[in-house]
Amino acid sequence: MQEQEKVSVLDKAKKYSSIKYTLAIIGYFYILVLLLLFQGLRLSQILTNSLCKFISVNYLIIPAYLLIVYVLYYFLVFPLNFYGSFILEHKFCLSNQKIQDWFKDQIKAEIISYIIAIILIGAFYYILKHYIHTWWLVVSLFWIFFSLIFAKVMPIVIIPLFFKYKPLSDTALRVRIINLAGRMRIKILDVFEIDFSKKTTKANAAFVGVGKTKRVILADTLKSKYSDDEIEVILAHEFAHYKLKHLLKLILLNSTAIIITLFIVFKTSDYTLDLFGLSALSDIAALPLVLIYFLILGIIMQPFENYLSRRLERNADIEALKITGLKEAFISMMEKLASQNLADRNPSPFIKFFFFDHPPVDERIALSKLL
């Protein structure tokens, strides 16, 4: 009976994952087509010219442009978004969220995204006008700095907008996690529990924040179904990222990707502007062109970034097992997570190459057995 249940879960996970991959691929091409049409049909220029006629204050044009584009984009991608994040999750019994709560989260996420876009894109155009030859580097540095600030405030500003969390009530587990952090020479503010179960049946744990905002967050779906040994080895993995300076390496990797992308825009935009009949990159009407660069280069660089990320995740697994010695707990934890989250345990080489930033579950279990 257990073997039959395991096969059923594996089949369910394969089907769920296959749909997710298909939606992701469709999403990439759909967004690219939307951007090409918006730029190629001169809709961006028409919108910009219309706004310039009605808005006399220059610094309000970018927020107005982004607001209109955000609303249009949201409705154009709504069918894919709604199916992928609501219908599909309910179909596979991975979501507990009511539709009205889903819409509330959508609105909050879009508002946050819009505010961030105003800051990043506003800075992009300001710098573009004031640093003619080095704008690509200055913009990159600003965006990188902003990402660090965002990582610092996320636990205290962003997460509470979507989840309620409180100090972990299980004193013994809390002390065990704090002692683990101490053994790995990591300072944390505290250990918190968030109400994941109000939205999803999936399990997760995270080590978030920067500096004085560093904290451990445990999903209640994890705490209720996993042993203390299993939770300890999960967090040892998260702490290992910090101890091995993986976060710094990922920041450098992402920063390099931003710099490379903006440098390519700097070097080639004169040619691509001509293709779309645009006069200058500093014109807000050219924003879709910049986004096309980021989308295409992001797709090209994603497999390479995933490969490096998988290497770091593998090293974090090794370090976690070395620190805790909890091999059996690690294996049972991976089995539970794979089943609970419907993970694709053994994807095809192409899917692994393009989509996986973590080693597949079967590879992680096999590695643990060799240690």
C-alpha cells in the first residue's frame, strides 16, 4: 500500500511540475511578444506623447506611464497568472486560500512591485541623463545597493503584509535552533513562526534579513509535520549558505548579470533604437526595449546562474550534514518535502538545466548517502 501511495505521489508531482514548466515557457514567450508588440506598434510612443500633453510636471510622467502599463500588463497576463497561482494550486490540493484572499495578496504584491519599479526605473532615467558615458555602471550600482536595502527591510516590512508571524512558542526547538546558529557562528535576532497554512499546504523555512534584521522563519506547515532533527538539518542548510558566504557569491553573481545586461544595452542600443524608430534611450517610450533586453538576456543567462546555484546548494547540504551528522533526518526530511510540495524528484536534463536552481531531490538524497 505504501509503495502504491508513493507511486501515486510521484505521478502527481510529475504532472504538476510538467504543467508548471509549460506555463513558465509560455509565460516567457507571451511576455516577449507583448513587449515586442507594445514597442513595435509604437503604442509606447503614443502613450508617452499622450501623457506629455496632459501632464505638465515632468517627474510625474514616469509614475503615470508605469501605472497605465502595470494595469494593462496585469489584465493581459491575468489568465496565466490566475490559472498558475490559484486554479492549479487548488487542483493539486496545495492551496488553502480563498479567492478573495488571493486577490488581496495580488493587489498588495502589485502595489509593492509598482513602488519598486518607480524607484528603480526613475533612478535609471535620472542617471541616464546625468551620466552619459557611465550610466550603465552607475545604474547597476544603484540597483545593487537597493537590493541590499530591500533584503534588510523585507522581514520587517514586506513579509508581515502577507503573513502573520510570532516568536516560536516551542521553547526547546527555539533554543536548539539558536544553539545551532551559535555553533555555526551566526547571530540571529530570534526564531519566528509564520501562518503558512492559511495560504498553502506546502512547507518552507528561511533565514532572512541582513544585519540586525537576520532571523529564522519557520512555516507552521513545517513545524507541525517535521521532527526537531529534521528541522535542525533544514536550518543547518540555510545557515551553511551564510557561513560559506554563498549569499555574497549570489549577490556578486546577480550584480554581474545586471552589469553585463546594462553594458550590452549601452553598447547596442543605438542599433536597436533605429529598429523601433526611437530617438533616444532616455525617452520613457523606449522602456519596453530595455525590458526586452533583460528578458532575452535573462533567459540566456538563467541556465548558467542555475548551475552555479545548484553547486552552492550542494555545498550547503554537505556542510549541514557535516555540522549536524543527521543523515537519516536529512533523508526523511527530503522525502517529506518532495511529497508535501510535489517536487519533481528526477527531472529531465533539459528541465534541470533550465529551471532548477537546487539539485533535484533524488540527487540530494543520493549525495547524503555517500557522505
